[in-house]
Amino acid sequence: DGTEQTAKPKRSFYAARDLYKYRHQYPNFKDLRYQNDLCNLRFYKNKIPFKPDGVYIEEVLNKWKGDYEKLEHNHTYIQWLFPLREQGLNFYAKELTTYEIEEFKKTKEAIRRFLLAYKMMLEFFGIKLIDKTGNVARAANWQERFQHLNESQHNYLRITRILKSLGELGYESFKSPLVKFILHEALVEDTIPNIKQSALEYFVYTIRDRRERRKLLRFARQHYTPSEHFIWGPPRKQKSEGSKTNKKPASPISIHNNYISKHKKSKEPKSTSASGSSAGKTTEERKVELTKNREENEQDEEEMNCDADRQNNSEKNSDTDTGQLSKSEEIHDASDRKEDASHSKKDEENLNNDSDIHPDTIEKDLLDTENSASNTSADLQDNLDKDTLSGETTTTTKDELKS
């Protein structure tokens, strides 16, 4: 018993199919056969007794009320008191038809007796009807009747039938208060814990209004223990799954654009340093010549020339370092060009080859494109950079790539 109680419950396929058919108005193909019979309506008009017992509705409402032993052990009256558009265990009871339902709703005598039968069965379960809107509460003998209800589980089938019949005969609004009361007693008060499985599997899903069902399921989820065993209603959304679904794979175009932007950023500082070194060399030579010609001038000019010489000496040291770097880079570029010439056209179009090209070769190619379009490089990335920076559109032929 302990292992059965702790085991995670499973949804009943039969219950789900049965309640789905009920909520979608029972595709009933027997209307023409039974529309002139109206045995359920005639029973509630006290014209015929229910079979096989031969008891009229007035006798049931007056003499059977409060006789809990008779109501407990007799299994033929419930199909007559709460008819449905489906066959029950009592094969003497006939199914409702759509025509009979409309006639039943128009008959005040039948509706009055139907509500009295509903009150009688609620008191049998330990519940009382407190208003015309369907709200219910505990009856005076609720402790005794709840204990009996918790043990006699065949009454759960009766409650399911009562809920279905309420919806068939015009009292759909009475379902939600009754189901909410049962869920509260089972999950919160723990007075009828054995009924919670049937309440969630059957009672809730007799309600046709989806919003009302979801309210009841949310209430049940809040109070159900253990919470991880709650399997009714829509599954819980996991944040980890939601974050994974939001992430979209990056397209090859976006990857290519990101690579171009990174490539441009990496080459900008070196291009500025290279231009600064060339400019520094020209200014240095001019300043040296000026200082030689002005050696015999006045003392003020000599002091200014001395300051200029000091600055030029510091620039020489920095320019020699950059010159050595540029020479090594040129040697590296020459070797890279030889390797690139040996590759095929497919390898040149591959973006992976862009990582092997040095930024200084890109800068040199950019300067060459201003004069002519024949000295373009073989790499696709360099062509894209030239088009964006120089504003010119160049085309690379197969012969140019080989040269």
C-alpha cells in the first residue's frame, strides 16, 4: 500500500476519451428512434416508474431521502434520476435524446423534481445546496458521510454521472462550485483524500468551459502534494527549454560580416602606425637639412634647432623599430603570396584563408587599387574591404588570381 500511494499517478486514456466525447455533445445517432418515447421525461412527470424496481419519482424523493442504506446498495435508480446520452449499467434506462432534453427544460415539474433529486444525493454525500447559483457547503452530518464517501469509491462514478447530467439538463453552472468544494476538501482539508484522483481525472473534465477547468486545475496544482506528481492540465514550462528555443543559429552571412568587422578593427591600428612611420621619416629628413643650413644663424634659432634635434633623435629610435617590423612583415607577406598562388580557386574563396593574410598586405593592396584594378589580391575578404573603403567595384578574373 505504501508503494502504491507514493507511485506517480497516470492519466487514464479511457477517462480522457469519455469526457472529451461528453464535452463535445455526444454524437448521438439514436435521436429518430427514441424521440417519441420520452421515457426519462415521463418518469420525472411521475407517469411511469423506473425499471426494474417499479418505483415512481415521488416515492424516491419522499421515502428514500435519508435512507442511506438503500441509496448506497441500490444501483439501478441513479441512471433514472440522472439520465445521460449514453448507456449506463441499468439497461432498462434509456438514453437521453436532444429532443427530450429540450422538452425536459421546458417542463417546470420535471426541473423541480430534478433539483430535489440533486439535493437528496448531495445530502447522501454530506453536502448541502445553499443557493440557486449552485454553491454548496458541508451538511450537518458531513463527518460521518465524508468518512463513508472516502471509503466507498463506487460513489465517485455516481458523482461523475450527476455532473454530466447537470450539464445535459441546463445546470452547467452548478458543476464548478461542486468540483471546487470537493477539491478543497480532498487537497486542503484532507477530509476525503481518496477522491482526489477521480476529482482530477473525471470531475474537472466534465466542465465544458475551458476557463473554468483551468481555474480548478490551477487551484489543484497549488495544493496537490507531492507537487511533482501533478500530471493534469498543460505541462509546466521549463525556463531552460525556453531559453534554448529563443537562441537561433547564426547565419553564414552574419558570421561573415562579423569576421569582416573584426578584421577591419585589427588592421586599423597597424595602418595608422605605418602611415605615421612614413610621415615621420620625411619630416625627419627635412628637419635635419634645416638644422644644417641654420647652424650659423643667431643664438635663438640655434636653441630652437637644438630642441628640434632632440625631438628628431627620439623619432629616429621609434622609426628604426617600425622599419625593422615592416621589413619582417614584407618578408612574411612575400611568403604568404607564394603560398596563396599555389592554392586553387576554391581555397581562395574559403573564409578560413582570411586568417592567414596579414593586415599589411591588405593595406598595400588597397593602395594599389587606387591606381589600377589589375593588382587586386586573390582573397575574397580583401576584395570586400577594398570595395567598402575605396568605394570602387572591382572584379577578379582567373588570370589575375594566378598572377
